[in-house]
Amino acid sequence: MRHLFIVGIFVCLPCIYAEELFSSVAKLQAKFQQLRNDETRLHLKRLITRQENILENIKRHAATLEELSGGEIRDPTFSVNHPINAFRFIRNHSVVFNTTVTEMLQEIRLYEKGRVKIHEMLNNVTKLDVSELKGTVRGIVLIQQIYNLSVTDMANGYFNKLKAEPLTAAECKDIMVWSLLDGYHDSAEAWYQMSLKKIEKENDLTITKRQLLLDAASASALIKDFKLVVKWYSKLVELDPRNRYHKYRLRNLRKRAYAQVDRLAKNNTIESTEEKKMFMDACQGKVPRLLGTIPKHLYCEFFTNGDHPYLMIQPARRELISQDPLMEKFHDIISKKTILNLRKKYVDKIERSRVVENHQVAPERISMNICSFAHPKRTSQTILIPAESEHAIRKIQTFIEAVTSLQKSSYESFLLSNYGVGGQFYCHHDYYKSDNTMDNRIAAFMLYMSDVESGGGTAFPEIQEVIFPEMGTGLLWYHLKPNLTVNPNSKHCGCPIVVGNKWKGIIQIRHFNNEFSKPCPLEKDAITWT
């Protein structure tokens, strides 16, 4: 019956709604701190101990009632003709009986009140929805695939040499089940083998082989892959050849599998092998450079942009990353205190990030969540913050205007983002595919608002560059060429975070109002912005 119960859990999951946590490590940390500070469990333990004591008292009173005149009543020679016997019988069944029953009823009432209290406390205990597990497992599988990590190392707690407690066989089984439900069949097989290894070779008792196979069969049945169900039930029959029910199920499943059209559950995170390969190569730094994209003279300098007043007292620390597209990194542009204040102020206001199909919708419509939708390719939470509401953002805008000469009036709102478990953003361009080139996005300025222990880089696959987060560092790049045609080299990806909590903010800059600060060049094929 265990496998039927598990199926019931999975079927009910879509009906449950809860605040999403897996797409924001910051919110997950806040929930963890809330759980750490929650004393409900301590009070619950004390209350349960009290209930156990009350129950013992009830049992003691019940034993007293059973003993009242028990021996005398069962003794055939006992007679109430004797005055002492009459006194004892009457006393036991009047005073002692009434006292015992009264005390017993009082204990029962206390026990019932405690039961109601326990029920109320259990409803108020800090807990997470089971649906969070799906997003978390998806992040773990994505990390393993993109960075080509060993499942053995991950099961032993090693993520790029960063250590955590090893997973149990039951935990490996859960990753296998959710991988199956999400269409990651290769990963599911790897985690099945790891769970089996822990059971057989490490004497892990958190789950049995039978339970492991039943859960795998239940998950496969939910995605209607009966050939896979046959595989698991075949192993069950091998494990227990005398089990007639499993043999009966296997015969029926083979008939259904024979009639099934070959198909696998489509993975909705990775749409194509080419797209996946580009993402993997970009994050691993394996994309070959295109000829002509390697700058001859990369440099670092103190930059004043022609003695701009804002930069005269404190010049910008500029580092040239690329010339096509023009990409520059600016160091120490904002204090750590200011960043932490911004993060603290908006951590409770961020919501699941959304994407727009083909970037054909104006930014102001995106801010209202019109024509946009949540997508597994972008696992983060964001909020748009207008510059008018934050002095810190206005200072960032002033810095950008000083180093780029791009007018503030062309800046979109500051988009604050926090990434989740395995948080990532698949390869994309930020410009809009529309006919109105004068109103297109010309550039972006990204502010890294945290350090990340491992992973989480911004990869540019066409020029083989990966920029890793450094708190207080800004990254500027141009989406368009100087003639306002799109620059395919500006394609970029947010690589999955292996370990850490990634915060960033980005300001997209439009071409409108920058006709004079960034005029079109005389050379038609110019690639360098002035």
C-alpha cells in the first residue's frame, strides 16, 4: 500500500499553494532563521511530556477502579454478612469510587484540552510546502548537469570542494523521484544507483530496496511511462520472486508498455541539446573565442571621462573586458553598508522573476506583469525599484551617467534580483526585437550586490568571458552596435549558483535621449562606442 499512498501525495501537490522559497536563497535563509527562533517545537515537546504524565495518571485511576473489591468479588467465600466486609465493600464503591472517578474525569478533561492545544500548535509550527522540494531538486540536478559534477561527490556532500553533510539513501531517493517527475531520466538513474549503493554497501537503513523501487515505480506511473514502470517492477520481482502481486502487476504493465508510444517526459527547463550545450560551455568557459573579439590592449585605469566633475575627486576604477561588445568593469562603486541596507529593505518584497517571449514587449508592460510569465529558465526573485524612491539608486545612476555620458532620463527602473537554489538565467539578449530601434535598449549596467562562494558567474559565450560576482562591482556592456543594429556578441547567461547567495541589480539603458551623447558614427560598420 505504500506506493499507493505516495501516488496520492504527488497527485495532490498541484492543489497546494505556498510562498515560493527555492527561487530566493535570501527568503530561504529568512525562513531558516524563523525556524531556528521558533520556540513552538520546544513548547510542543513540554506539552507532550505533560500529556504523557496525564495519561499515566488516567491509567493509574483506571487500575484503581479495576482493583476496587476485585479480589473480594471474585472470591466465592467472600460475604458481606461480616460487618468489616460490608464496610469495605460500601466504602470502596462509594467514597473511593467517587473520588477516583472525579479525579479521572479531571485528568481526561486536562488531556482533551492538551490535545486541542497540540493541534493548534501544530498548525502554527513553521513548515515548508512539499512543492518547494521540486524546485530545489531541479536546482541540484541543474548544478550537476551544467558543471558536470560527480553524483557520488554530491551525495557525499561535496559541491566543488565545499562540504556539507552526506545525503542518506532516503534523500537520494527523493532526488531520484523528483528527477523522474521533472523529466530528468538520466539523473534519476544516477540517483537511484547512489541510493542503492548506500543501502547495499553503506548499510543505510533510512529506506529499504523494496521501498526505493516502489517509489520509483509510482513516480514513473505518474508520468505515464509504463516501460519505465516495467523496469522497476522487474527489479521488484527479482528482489522477491515469491510475491504474486508484483508478478501480476508486472504482467499487466508489460501489456500497457507494449501499447505505449515511445516518448519521454519533456524537460521544460532545457529545450534543446544545442541550447543546453551553449549554456554548459559558457558557464564552464569552454566556448572558443571568435576571431577578432580578443582586445589587443586590455587595461585597468583610474577614469575621469574627460575630467567629469563627479569623477574628479574620486576617479572610477575601470577595467576593460571586451571591445566587441564594449564591456567594462567598475570596482568599488558603492559601499557594503548601502548594499546591505537595500537588500534588507526589499528582501520581503521580491517576487518570482518573469520572462517575456522574444523580448517584444515594452519594459513598462513587463513591470505590470503583462505578457510575461514565470519560467524554470530563470530561477530568481526580483523587484523593480524606481530611482525616485531610493537615494542609493539615484547615486548609482549619477555614477553611470558620469562614466558613460548616457542620460539618466533613458534609464529603466533598478531591477533588484536574488537567486535561488541552483539559481540561473539561460542565455539571452536584453535588447528588444522590434521595429522601433530608437527606443531599444542600448546598454546595461549590472551591480553585483554579494559575493558567491561557487558558481553564479555572468557568462558571455560569444566572447568566452565569465564575470564572477564581487560585492560593489559594476559591469557595463552594450547590447547594440554604434549604428544601432543588434550585437549578437552581447548574449549572456546567468550561470547556476553552486553554493552561495547571489544578489544583483541591473539598470537597462534605452537609446532615446542619447542621440547627442552617443551619436551614430560616420563609419557604417563601426563596432567601438565613443
